Amino acid sequence: MGKITVTDNCGGIEGLKVIVPSVFGDARGYFCETYNFNDFKEADIDCVFVQDNQSSSKKGVLRGLHFQIDFPQDKLVRVISGEVFDVAVDLREGSRTFGRWFGVTLSAENKKQFFIPRGFAHGFLVLSDHAEFCYKVTDFYHPNDEGGLKYNDPDIGVKWPFDLVPESELTLSDKDQKQPSFAEYRKERGL
């Protein structure tokens, strides 16, 4: 059926890709393929996804910045209802863009997807009243393998759209309120 359009100039960070599927619409609504192994392989995304996850969040919820320590995952994320600002931070040791971030707005309306390879921290901020977020991953969930960074760490400098959702109105988990700084992360890893 339809092909995908892939943008891999994501702030100059190698490996990140924004994917836009072909959408076929008429008076009844629309149809699109959200994942086709052959199309994704042609776009150099040839990993095997083993688990699909979905979350629901209200406006102002910020989840992240999360990563897996010993069982890293490639992720393919999208929004099926609402709108989020999605962020990836390069934590690949030796990468020329180590510590840099890239963000993209994902929504049910724009149907964009974001491919985040293993070795990145990931998070998102809900911009709409409600959002449903879906993601495919290449390894199973390991509950004792979670790492994280402060969402507002000045050394990383993510420019969250606080003009749309003021920082004073964020909802964070207890875990995300206590995440370490980027400097603490680097010290722990000997970087």
C-alpha cells in the first residue's frame, strides 16, 4: 500500500528519524499503514519490535526522561489521540552528539511517528487536554532496568513548550521528580 516519508535530519543527531505515513482519506474518514516492516527496513529501521505499549495522560503530564540501563530498547512512538511534545536525548557514549536533544510534536492530526534508537533517554509532555501515546519497543520490559534524568536539567537544556503548558502546571511522577542530573549521570558512568 502506501509508503512512508522519513526525515532523518533531527537536529543533526544520527539515528533519530521522524516518519510520516501516507494517509488516504475520503468522505468516510482515512486509512494509513502505521507500520510495514518492508517500508521501515528500506528506511534503515530494520529492528524487530517485540512489545507494544500504550499510555493515557492528561494535559501537563510530563513523562521522562527515561532510558533502559542493561536492556536498551529501540522505540517507535506515535500519538493516536491528542498531542504531545516528544523528546530524545543522546546518551550513546562516544557519540559526537552525546548529551544533545531533539524534540518533535506528535499528534493524532499530524500522524507523525518518532523512531528513537537504543542509547537515548526519552520523554514527552502532553499539550492537549488528553493524549494516548503508543510505542513499539525491541526488548521486553525489565522493571529493575530503568534509568532517568531530570526533565529540566540545564546541561541538557530541553526547550519544553512551557508557553503552551506552564512549568508550574506540570504533573510528574514521584520518580521523575527525583531523577538525577546529567552531571550525576556522567559521574556515575565515569564520563
